[in-house]
Amino acid sequence: MTTGGNGAVASGNERTQTGRTQAGRIWFGAIAVVVAFSLVVQLILIFTGGQDANSGSNGTGESLATRLVRLFSFFTIQSNLFVLGTSIVLALNPARNGRVWRVLRVDALLGIIITGLVYETILAPLVHLTGWALVATIGFHYISPWATLIGWLLFGPRPRIPWTATAWAFVWPVLWLVYTFVHGAVTGWYPYPFLDVDTIGFGDSARNSAVILLIGVLIAALLTVIDHRLRAVPTEPAATAATAGTAGTAATNRDGAAKP
């Protein structure tokens, strides 16, 4: 009776995990579709002289090459590219792991959360979008950030964020800031008004950068603590089955040993 009961529980747990895994695949796949669609829309707008979903500019007087360089210089676009790549991988393999993968996953989570927060609190009132540019920005700045966070909370994978991965994840944001200031010094263009040295001065730009980095550190620390405290997901089906099988065998042996 005990062996049968354990087997039924293991089977039920495995079915639940399989359902959660499939739901995670669908969720991450949907995020990838939204981000890819938004990126395609934005690229079409760039090639046809339409609005940039990050700044609202239509690129008057700018070459196509300049518009493309500027597009991929936005933190928004880079963070969404991290989300796109990691979401595709998770849709294919929800239990993905590895040292480099962990850093990339933190970058995707951290970058896209900062993107959503900064856009909503600072940039949204400054950017006036219409038509397809508005559609693209909804994907980049609203759906992608919070769907990614919710997906991580619901489907993981966890645990995947050691403190070393959290530390390495800041290499990209710091390099982005260095690139932004160097590129701005050479071209006179900055992706965001709170970093525009020509308008607000280097001191204020550096201070704003430090504040955002500090917020990023706090968010990354919170993500790491949550990753360590929430239950592990997904549970590997193979491991679950193996554990159930071992438990069943042990129970059978105990029952057998108890008989004369």
C-alpha cells in the first residue's frame, strides 16, 4: 500500500511539473514573440523614416547608418535583446543552466526591470508616440519588463543566481555607460536626457548614472535573495522519477524484509 501511495504521489507531482514546464515554455515563447515583433516594427520604422520608439524622433537629417547605431545604443534595445535571447532559450529548455547563462539571465532580468522603471518614471512623459511606434514601445517598455519578471517568479528557472553571477552581471551596464559617454563626447548625441552632458553637464550626468547604478545594485541584490529563498523550479522530471523509483524500491525492500 505504501509503495502504491508513493508512486501515485510521485506520478501526480510529475504531471504537475510537466504542466508547469509547458506553461513556462508558452510564457517565454510569448515574450520572445512580443519582443521580436516590436523589434521588427521598430526596424521597419527606422528604414522608412518613422518614429523611434525610444525617443520619438523621426530621424530628420540623419543617415540610415546613424539611426541604426543610435537605435542599438539605447539601453532599452540592448536589454530587450537580452530578454529575447534568454526567452528563446527558456522556451526550448526551461531548465537551462551554466555559468555564462546565469550571468546572461541576470542581465536580462536586471536590465529589463530598470528599463521599465526608468521609462515609466522619467521618460514616458517626454516621449510622444503615435501609430506603430506606440505599438513598439508598449512591447519594449511595458509588456517585456513585467512579463519577464512575472515569468521568472512563476517559472524560474531557480536557483540560478549566485552572488558571483550578480557581480559579473554589472560588467554590461558599466560598459554601456562608458560607451554612452565616449560616443556622446564624439558625436554630441546621448540616448537619454538625464545623461546628456551637453545639456545638464558632466557632473549631473555622472550623478544620475551613479543613482541608477545604485538602484540596479539594490534590484540585483533583491533578485538574488529571492532566487535563494523561493522554491526551486523547474524540478527535473528525470530526477523526480529517479527519486520516486528509489523510494519505491526502498519501501518494497523494507516490506519484504518485514515478512518472514
